[in-house]
Amino acid sequence: MKHSFNLHPDLPEVSVVQRIQQRTMRIRIKDDQIIVSGPASVSRTRLLNFVREKSKWIHKTWDKRLRRRQYLEQQRRNHRGTLLLRGERKPVHPVADANQYKPKLIEKDRIIAFHFNPKTNTDRPDLNTIHSFYLKIAKAELHQQFDYWSERLPYRPGKMIIRNQKTKWGSCSTRQTISLNWRLIKCPPNIVDYIIIHELCHLKYFNHSAAFWQLVSQYYPQQKEARTWIRTHTDEIFSDS
């Protein structure tokens, strides 16, 4: 059962969803909508009252999310014509080539060259071209860094794979498979080291206990600084291209 209503002129429409299998009421705030959901057994009046009770929190969270979107949009405008690679912004230089069948990004010394066919392509790379460029570098360099650290820590993973994770930097499964996000190639190498060590340490402690953090610090003493860097730059890394 679905319906919607307006809570405030400054907020998007609130969608109300009721599900038979749901046990509790909850509110989710997305970039373009607010969703309140609850058990099918709860009355519509109770759900609406729940939303009104949480109205201050909804306004605060929506405003924070709006400011974040505006900041990231400004950052995208400021960084237009560049790509983030290994923690540095590199300018993208278009190179027109009538013989270029498929557009391609190629890393040079201080720039990234975008080879394109002016008859069939624009002089700006699309997302598929950018992602292919990042993924090619990630497959080579992340595997190399992972091999380096897996040889130095006494914990052997089942395998390592590179994934397109939407929110996670990396993960370690119960089957001892370690996944690394290809977006790590945008980060400075020392941050990549930290993420790899972090996931390798999960092979011993499958949690974030004090013993786990002590183990991480044994191999990466600057782990607190790395975590601060990650908190500061996560939005940029995950929203940029």
C-alpha cells in the first residue's frame, strides 16, 4: 500500500509505504524523496504522526543532504576537465584523431590524453570511457599493492577481486575473499595500503574489536590519520566520475 503527502513546502513529497513483512516504522531520506515505511498493521494516522514527530530531524537531515549535494556539484564544476588519479588531479587534454575508432584515455607524464574521433565523438570523455580507464589501471596497480602486503602479513586470503562497490572501500567475506573498490586508484598510495592492510587483518579478526585495531596499527601505525583522510574525501571519491 502506497500513498504520499506534503509535510512542508521546502521538502519533497513524503511517500508512505506499508509492508506486511515490516516490523518497525522508519524514515529514509534520499536526494529527491522522503520515504516513511511501516508495518501494514499500523494505521495511516500513526504513520503520519510518526513523520510529524520526526519533522525537526527530517528538516535537519534534508538540509544537510542538500548542502552536501550543492558542495559536490561545486566541486565537480571546479574540477571539470581533470581526473583524480593516485590522490592528484591531472588535466585531461583532448587529442583529435580521425583514425581513432574508439575513444580512449591514456595517462602521460603529467596529463591524461583523451584520444577521440572528431567525426563521431565529443572532445570530452563519457563515463564509460572514464571507468574503463580507471579500471584498467586499478587491475594492474591494486593487484600489485595487494600482492606486496599479502606477502608481508601472515594471513592468506582465498582470493582478491576488484569490484564496483557503491559505498565500500573494500570488504572481506567469510570465505576469505577480499574485495577492493576500483575507486581506490583515485586515492594516494598510502591510503590504498591502509585499506589493503585493514582487509587482510579481517582474516584474523572478522570484526572491529580493539584487538582488530591493534593488529591494524601493528602493520599501519598511521591508521587514525588514514581514517580521517577517508572521512574527509569519501564524498569526492565516490561522486567524482
